[in-house]
Amino acid sequence: MRRFFCTVLFFIAGPLYAAATLQLLTEHFPPYNYQDGDRITGINAEIIHRLCEITNTECGMQLYPWLRAYEYALQNPQGGLFTTSRTPERQAKFQWVGPLASSRAFLYRLKSRPQVNPKDLQQAQQFGIAVARGDVYEEFLLQHGFVRGKNLLDFPSKSAPIALFLQGKVDLIIGSELVMPAWLAAHQASVDQVEPVLELETKGDNYLALNLAVPPAQVDALQQALDEMKRSGEYQRIVARLFVEAMPKVQANKIKNSVNN
């Protein structure tokens, strides 16, 4: 009877370790994460807000340029970073919670510029491609022979070059079926104006990356909470509420098929 009582008490009281306050940084990357008034929101931001609530973890969130956020997460014992691609190169640098929402990446062009038509990465080197400084796709393209300042054009965030792209001053931009509608809508433009020309190699699903000093029990609790959100359907409802239901039916069906559950 005493053993049963202690077991019940454990589940009521929650984790028996002291959860460290997490300082979570992210970039302006709608619709995954962005700032709306005083709140960091977006599909993955709201999922992480919910994980912090479920695990009784105090989580502070701030918006930073990607490279600064990445370096901070590596250096701060209570630091974390999202939305982060989990790649082999980054695997040992962080502890990981996920996967979060993600989708396939493409090089996009304006439909009004059919001459921008690379068939492979070698041909793509003839054009200017916008990348975020320190982003996983900047690393990927550098490994495939691209050169900063020549055919790689650095910007502080993934969506920062949209205005220049729409003016035809940037040839190609990296995006997905999830992010392009939000990026273009912010400039009163539509996905009907763009089209994908080349799919980029998958670089890993999106995750919350936590500093190696964060207690493993805390990381495990966050992962278990995410797994339960997916089993219960709460994760899927967040995706639908924030994005799928707000888009035209045809586009919504495409997104449903592209989101990682």
C-alpha cells in the first residue's frame, strides 16, 4: 500500500528534479517562428510553449539573427535553439527534442523569370542564391562549390531577401511549401508568382536543440511530452489551427502531405 501511494504521489507531483530555466533563441522564420507583439509564436514556437507548460519548465524566448542564436545556444549552459535542422555535423553539439514540423526545401524562382532554370546544383552556380548567414543550406551549398559574394548572397534571416527576390535582384531563394506562402504574403505577393525549380538534399528534420549542459532528465521530459502530444493529436491540431485551416483548400492539402508528424 505504501509503495502504491508513493507511485501515485510521483505522478501527481511531476518530475523530482529541479528543471533549469531554459533560454531559447530562434530566428524570424515564419510560419515556424516569428514575433507577434510581445510573443514569439509560429507553429514550432507554439509547440515548444506547450512543451514547457506540460513539463513545468520556465522557458524564455527571444528572436535573434540565426548565427548569433546558434553561437549563444552552444555557449549558454541553459541555452537552446529552434527551429534547427538535425544534421550529422551538428549531432554531437546539442541534445535534441523532436522532430518538430518541417518540410522539403526547394530553390524557387519567379515565374516571370523562366531563364532562371538550373537543372542541377552545378548549373545553379550560374545564379545568385539568397541564404541566411550560418544556415544549414549555406553550409550545404558551400560544400558543393558555391562562393560567398559570388553566387551565395548572405542575409540575416531566411525571409530577409524576399523583397529583392520579388524585384528580380535575387535569382533564387530557398524555401518550402510551408514557408513560402507566409513569406510572400508579408509582401502582398502570392505563391502563384513563384515556382520550385530544384529540390535540395534533405538536411534533417527540424528540432529543438539544447545545450549539452541541460540536465538529460529535463531533455527526456520534453521529448516525452512531445511524443504524447503527437499520440493525443494535440500536435496535429496546433499545425492545423495555425496554418492549414487558414489557407486555400488546394494549398492546405499540399501542406498536410508535406508536414512531418
